[in-house]
Amino acid sequence: MKFLWAGVWMLCGFVAVEAMAQQGFESAPEGLTGRGIAERVEDIFRGNTSYMEATMTITSPRLPEPRRVKFQAWDDRPEKRSFIRILGPPKDKGMGFLKLHPNMWNYIPRVERTLRIPPSMMLQSWMGSDFSNDDLVRESSQLDDYDHELLGIDPDGGGARAYVLQYVPHEDAPVVWGKILTWVDVERSAPLRQDFFDEGGEKLREMRFSDIREVSGRPYPHHWSMVPLEKKGHETAIEIHEIRFNEEFADAIFTKRHLTKGGGR
């Protein structure tokens, strides 16, 4: 029986190596783990806290011209809370989004109403974009809700040699994706690309990261581009104007009272 299991594991190893070769991946150095690289990517994006100012541009065949939404966002990773304020266009100015795990609220100033966003709507479009509510407030975690496998090195993974990681969700994780493939720059550990697949293995959307600049010792991408493959002609891009990490935030930011103020820090 021992010989039988040894043969099975050898066969699995040969299959894995063959799959890597077919995709053009090189073997990664010993000692590296998918989890370790995924932790580095998470820290680049979030730190313990982060403050961001950005503009989101939505392109769609339904729109006569691209729609631009300017916003600022606070994220407090240890406390699992975040706040987003819309700064423009004028008709949306003052809208707010507050997440206090596990709840999320949306304030709409033109009708002076605060609405709770239920878990069933976390995957709905955020502000008419190709990003979801969950993408923006990070209710699910690519670090905590997935196992991470290092598949190898792609010699040209988005313009640079890149580690290729496969994220597979835990069986009980509240996530929609069947798997996520992630490309990470070998030299700088910068995230370059993510492909998202459903449970049947079909790729549904692609995320690309570019314009990588050093911020607080992090190689941070200042341009994000999301393309839903099932929606021809759709794309949402986010341009980061300012990003700061590991500052202390006043607790008052993450309150319903601040949510209904309609603007300001």
C-alpha cells in the first residue's frame, strides 16, 4: 500500500510540473510560499490603515461619454471598518458609504436617507461601475477567505517576470469566486494582474494594475482597470491621486453621524 500511495503522489507531482510547463511557467525558488506572497500583496494595498483620494472612470456602451466619480476613502484594517465619501459629480456629491463589520450603510443626501446594504447586495455594482460594493469596502478577504498556491513564475506576466498565485476559497467562505489567479512582480512584489473565475472555471473578469510608484516603501499601483468579460465594451478604471498609510484616524469618521454630514474630513 505504501508503494501505491508513493506512486500516486509521484504522478500528482508529474501532472503539476507538466501543467506548469504547458502554461509557460518556470519553477519558483524553494522556500517561497503562496501565502507569504499574498500577505505581501495585501499589505501593499492596505497597511494597517490607509487614506485614498481617487477618480473612477466608467466606460459603457450605454453611456454617451465616460462617467467620472471622484471619491475619498478611509480604511481601518484591524477594526474592519471603512468609510467612503463621494466628492463628484455634483448630483452624487456628499453620498457616503460606511462599513462597520459585518454591516454597511449608504447615505443619499438628495433624499436625506440612510440605507443599510444587506449581505445579499455586497456583490452588486458600486456607483454603476464594474466594481462591486465588496471590492470597495473589502468585506470578504483575499487573504483570510482563500488558500494560496504558488504555481510558478510567468516570464512575461503583465510586462514583467511575475509569480503566479492561485487563490482557492475555503469551503465555508462567503465569496463568489471559484478561484482567482494573481500575478505579482518578482522584483518589486507589486501586484500586476488578477483574473477571476466562477465555480465552473470560466473567467469572468480581469483586473490590471499599472503606474506603480513607491509610497511609504510600498510599490503601489496608481492605475487600476477592471474589465468584465461578459459585458462587451465595459471597463472601469481608478486613478489614485493620493494614498497614505498607517495614520491614526478619529473614531468619529466611522459613525452614522459622519455619514450624514455630506462631506468634509
